[in-house]
Amino acid sequence: MADPAWIESMQEELYQFDRLYVWELVDRPLYTNVFNLKWLWKNKRDEENTVIRNKSRLLAKGYAQKEGVDFEESFALVARLEAVMLFIAYAAHKSFTIYQMDIKTAFLYGPLKEEVYVNQPDGFVDPYHPDKVYRHKKALYGLKQAPRAWGDILLVQIYVDDIIFGYTNPNLSKR
């Protein structure tokens, strides 16, 4: 990948890993699975189909993970379509304003319970420590447990009669 725009995009993705303390460079552990990483590239386009920016995402090859060895549970809460439709209908009936948001690099915020190690990404190997690997402190796209880790920290806020109720409860993500 020699295109400067793509290299800049990959550097931006890795900057987010450093900014959020997602991983740390460590010696390769013995008798532990170390997963490879893969880059995913996508052009972001405007409504006229003109490329406005390049987006790179670093993924773990999580398909190699084994349940009970590399992760315990991958269950993550998902809203049912009926619940979303009921919420929207009620908000419309009461003339409430609904806001939608996107959390950039959402999975990188979820702390991992398991020890997960990955090789250094191709093209970005530390020249002073080429034999070291990264130990993940937080989730990464592609890991089986990533959606659950993100869901465990999700904060619910409800605005009622000029009062904001904030709530986070790890028991909400239990079956």
C-alpha cells in the first residue's frame, strides 16, 4: 500500500489505538494463542458518489479464536425491531425529539476480561522490537467478545421533566 492517503488513514486508526490505550507491546507469551491482524479499507463517499475520505480499520482475525480458551462468552444485547418501532412511535406521539449518534471506534472503548495477544500489524512493525506482540487491554473489531465488551460499558441516559437519569449496570448485559 503505497498511496499516501491510505497510509495516513492507517496511521489515524493506529493513533486511536494509542490515544485510547487499547494495547501494549509485550514479549511474545509462551503457550498462548497470538492472532494475526488484517487491514480493511473503504472509501467514504458523499451523495454524488465522490470519494471524500479513505477509512482504514484494523481487525483481529477472530475466526481463529476458540471458545473456552480465547474467550468465555460472546453474547451481546441487541435491540429488537419491535422495541425500536415502539420507542419511535411513542416519541412521535409525544412530539419528543430523538437524537442518533455514532461513536467513532466504539469497540476500542470496551475493556477485555481475557488476555488477548495479536501480532504487530503489517507495515507498522516496531523496528526496535520486531519480535514483540501486542497485549490488548480493550476490545478490537473482529474479536468474538468485542460486542459484549462494548455493551458492558454502554451508558443509558433518560431525559424526563428537565432531569437526566444516567445509568450503567453490568447486570443488564447478563442473560
